[in-house]
Amino acid sequence: MKYTYSRVSMKTKPQFQMNGHKLPTATRIIRAVASSTAIETGQSVKELETRLQAQDSKYQQLSLAAS
């Protein structure tokens, strides 16, 4: 099977793959990364989410793996 992925934006509705499962939204990916990082580092999930969503991030030019 061949899957194609498009760039995920924060306002994009979930897209569906061929098997009917929803692709994760950027918001859910950010929440998962923030939550995992918070568990490992003891930082606040909310603080980490805010930093990941910041427009001035030094990694802003990078896209998510599913993009």
C-alpha cells in the first residue's frame, strides 16, 4: 500500500488513511511529545506545549515525520 502525507497544520481536520484510521493531528502529536517529555523531565506539560507551539521556535522550519 502506498500512503501519501501532506503537511499538517494546527487547523487541519484529521485526514483518513486507506484503512480508515485517522491520521494524528499536529495538536495531538504536540500534546504527546509534551506529555512524554514532562514525565521524563518533571516539567509542566502546559509549559512544554506552549514552547512547542511557539512561532519563534528554532526548529520551526522542520516538519513532523508524518508530513
